[in-house]
Amino acid sequence: MTDAYAAAPQPSYRLIPSKFPPVGLFDTVATAADLEAVMELAGWTNDRLVAERIDRLPRDEWVYGVPNASVVMAAFLHAAPGGMRFNGPNLGAWYAAGDIRTAAAEVGHHLRREAAARSVAGMTRIYRAYTATLQGEYLDIRGQQSVRPDLYSSDSYAEAQKFGEAVRASGGAGILYDSLRRRAGVNVVTHRPRNIADIAQADHFEITVSSTGRNIEVRKLKT
């Protein structure tokens, strides 16, 4: 199979729980040296996992000194313990969708899994949306669910994580893939922080799910 590459949807949409602060130390420093000093003062380097993860990112990929830089860097430094579909636990990545409905379907799915894991009937959480321009050419595996079922597995991320980390190691920008949560939805994972540009905070949404039902209730909040 010949690999194909394509641009990411423009803009892309990412939803982040509002409990995480939108402004942080990466937004306010001007140089990598300043960033290291501020991280040490703020105690970030006392967190072994964060310190190890930023060491895995070449300095020319760090994002700082621009609005919402901390939102970007948090996606890479505060990785999920078991990783996500196209990244392992050692370093995070930026996941986004081609439209806000797909982004809501994706976070709603994970919120439902959390509710089931907690043995509660349902959960409600407030998210804020970010739009961004994702630069670069992305490995395009859309329409390949039948020929690459291991990458689209709903039971295990093992093979998809190996695949995604191989893309990262090769210098690739990331991967374009079909959403498993919304028909015709498109997702993208970006492995390069510096490829995430024009980041802007958008609307807030309240998302409610049942631990047993498939419906996702999305309510746009007034600002």
C-alpha cells in the first residue's frame, strides 16, 4: 500500500475540560532558557514524568511566548498514563477534529467510558473549544478501516500506538484518520507542537452522557 499524505482540516477543533487553566507559564516566557528557569521555580521539574517528557522534545519543537502555548505543551507533557490511540505514555500528542460535532462525539465517548468505570449513571462536564491551524502534511489513513483494522481497533491501542510513534520517530507531522465516534467525521493527531499555529479559544460547551446510552447531549454555553 502506497502511503498518501494530505493537509489537516482547517481550522481544526479540540475540546479541553475547563477545569484545566487556559493560561500557564509557557505563554509568558521569551526564550527556552527562561522557560527552564520558570519551570524549575514553578516546581514543574519536580514532576518526574513532566521533566522526562520535555527532555524527549527537541528544544526547537517547544512552544512558548505565544497565546495558548501552555495549552499546546500540556497536550504533550501531561500524557494519559496508558497513552492514547496514536501515542504511547512517554509523550503526548495534540488530537483534534475537523468540526466541532466530531470533537464533541470524541470527548463524549471518553466521558461515557469514565462514567462506566466509576459505576455512575452519567456524567456532565464543561469543555472549552480551541481552534488551530495544523501545519504540515499528514499521513492519511482515512477510508482504511477494513485494511488496517489494528489501527482502528476499539479494544486495544497497542498496534496503533506503535504505528503513531513510528510516524513521530520518522519526523512525520502526524496522522489523519476517520472518527469512530461520528460517521463521516475526521480526526487528526499532531506529533509536532510547532505545527500547531493560530490557536484561539472559542466557545464553551456542557456535555452530558449516560454510562449505558449512546446519546451525547451537547449544550453551548453563553459567554
